[in-house]
Amino acid sequence: MTFEGEPTIERVAALAKVREAGETASELEALWPLTDAAQMDNDAKYVENLQVRITTALAEAMTGEEIRPADAEYVYEGAETIPGCDQRIVDALLAANDAYDTIDEFSETKNTDVLFEAASLLGAGWDDATVDAVRAHVADLEAYIDARIAADGHFLLETTPAALAGRFAIVVVAIDDLLRVLLRQLGCTAPAPQIGGAGAARVSEVGKAALPLVPFANELAEQLSVPRLYASAGQLRGLVAAYETPNGDYSTADAAVVLGETLAPMAAAEWRRHREDVLWDAEKAKEEAKAEDERKNKEALAAKFAHVKDDPNKETVEL
């Protein structure tokens, strides 16, 4: 098998940051099943917004340009041209959304072809050798997951922090495994890529090849009953740069630890956001905003008339 398997997964799951992320995921999962109509609507909006945010990150990585949220939303809603927006940006957003929608079925069908179609849409540049290597590694990963489910019928049902940390660790090790496949296919050798300086071109090449792994990671998370993940374009570049093992050897399990240490806080932040979005109360938010405006107005008036002294000799008026 090419998939690292249990020892590396256990090592990643034991990391303090991964355990903390497991606690955050457990707090989010505790909200389910949702029964409140407003919360269900909030969750649906979160899912839509997540796609907009992820496709924005993918398009920014593809173009190297910062993209306005409104433009990303217009494309998500079906726009193919946007006045005042470079068509290159729109095309990148269209490709990112097509890739996102294409790979969306993997968690149910396990059809690896959708990953390769997404790679083509994102311009990842995977040649036949890369496709064959990725296919073999994904097959090994799926065999491992199937074996875990067969051995424990409750494997995907546990929502304790430890269980979620363990399943998240599988996602981390799987992405690490596929990243190392791409690094080998690109001919990367030690030292590992760095952001800035002479290494910047290599980071760009690796980052481009790794783009399909962003939506694929979420399909793995979905398959393993782990909340979905998010990384901005800047964070994606940081993940590639952080992929430097202590001894510069991509074949060691140290790379998975580095990835786990980097990805876990990002995952925890996203899961906290997801929980807050689900629990968001429009009426309460409106009342709090009104109270805050009133407080600011009172403070502004007090500051405006702070110089006016009270006259101790003024007559008291009975009302």
C-alpha cells in the first residue's frame, strides 16, 4: 500500500492542535440534528457562502489577483461576464465553480475521475503519470477507509473530540500523501519549497498542481463525517511553504505532522465560524446593533457637551 496508514494517523491525531480542533468540531457537531428552521436556513447559507469563499481562493491562486467578494458571488449565481471585472478573473471563477461542482459527488460515488476532471478545469497540469499515481494512492486510501468502517460500524458516527480528531487526522495524512505524490512528479527534492526568493517559482508550481486537493480535501471530510474546511489563497501558499520536513525528506511521516500542525488551527477557526453562523439570530443581532448605535450616540453627545459646565445657581424647575 502507498497510503501511510495507522501509525502516522495516530501520530497526527495525538498532536495538541489536532486534539483542540477535534474539540471544536465536536462542539459544532453537537448542534445536529438541526430542528430550528432559522438554524437550518443559516446552515444552507453557510454552505453557499463556503463555496463562494473556496472558489474565490482557488481563482486568486490561479490568477495571482485579489478578487472582490461581490464578483465571486455574481459568478456563483450564474454570471459569465461582469462589467468592470477583467474577464480573466471571471473565467477563473467559472473554472473554480465548475471544478467545485464536479468533485462534489466524490464523497458518495468514490469516482476518482471527477478529481482528474477538476484538475483539468483548474489548470493543475497533471500529466498521465501523475494521474496514474494519484489514482493508485486514492484507491489505497479508500481501501483503508472501507477497512476501518468494516471493523467498526460506529466509526463514522462518533462525535467525541477524540473520534473527530482521529478522522480529521486521516484527511491530513491523505492530503499529505497526495502532496508528496505531486512533489515527486514535479521532481522536487530537498530542500523543500520556500515562499520568496529563489524558491518562489517552485512554490507557484507546487501550489498550482495542488489546487484540486482543496475541494478534494472537503470531499474526504464529508466522507469521513468531518466538518468542511477552508483556506484562503494566502493560507494555501503558506501550506505549501510550511511543507518542509525537518530533514528535508518528503517520504517521511514528519511531513504529515507539519501539515497537521498547520492545518488544524485553520480547521478549528472555520468550525467555530460555522457554529457561529448556524446559531446567528437575525432579530437578536438587530437589537444588539440598535443598542450599540444608541450607546455610541450617547457617548458622542456626552463628548460634544463635555465642556459645558453645570450652573450650581440655576433654578430648579418642577415638572
